[in-house]
Amino acid sequence: MADTTNVPGAAGSARETLHWKLVIDCADPHRQADFWAAALGYEVEDNSALIERLLGFGAVNEDILVEHHGRRAWRDLAAVRHPEDRVDPESGAGLGRRLLFQRVPEAKTVKNRLHIDVHAGAGRREETVARLEGLGATVIRQVKEQGGEWTVMSDPEGNEFCVS
């Protein structure tokens, strides 16, 4: 494999900054986005300006859109972003820490292979768990091991996550 460490724009380049998102399959992307935005203090992304432009060009049809929070949104996609991260002015998408929820036809059937850990801060786990329950999460179990204590929870669609 070629060394691309000093090649501008190449993967592994010292100058390259990669933008990423964690994509989560779900049945209702807007409900999931609302839950995780509230849970993490993130913002639901607003893609309405891009959608309006694409509608104006005839590049998209109304049948792939819904109204959410009083604006047009993608029917099968919704994302949340950290409020301090930059936003692409063309698309409204965050350029940093993002979660993208995409509608899929199949239901969740097994334990997640990847999950989110929410760090509540010293002495705030019980308070955070209660707040997340109020948003629609469910406690699965409490864990106390030599390495620490945490609460395993599930989001409104049953995806596991931990609060420590």
C-alpha cells in the first residue's frame, strides 16, 4: 500500500479533515432524530433550503418529502448535529459530529453491534437516566463491574445505548 501521509487530500494526509456521521437504521427517522437531539443536546438538521432548491429545479418530487417542525424534510432521512459544529450552507448538513437516521423496511431483531455511550458526568447518571426515560428511552439493566457502573437503555426504537 502506498504511503499517502504527505499527499494533499489523500486518505491519511496530515492536511485532510474527514467529516463523518454514524448512520442508524430505523422505522421513523424523524422521531429518532427528535429523541437523540433532545438526549444529546444536538440540533435536528434543517435541509429545507436545499429541498426547496431541488424542488424548484424539478430534481425531486413531493412524494419523498414530509413536513417536520413546520418545514419540508426528507421522508426517509433525518439527521442531528452537534450545535457547535459548522454547517454546509448549501445542504444544511453538519460538518462534524452527526447522527443520520434512515428509514429501512425491516425491524430491529438483534442486539446492536455498535452503540452510543452517553457520559452524564460525576454523580449525574441517575438524573440523566430519568431525563432520558422522560424522552422515551427504557432502562434495560443496571451494570456494576470492577471497571465501573452504567445503565443500559434502549431508545424509542429499541436500539441499546449506555449511560455512565
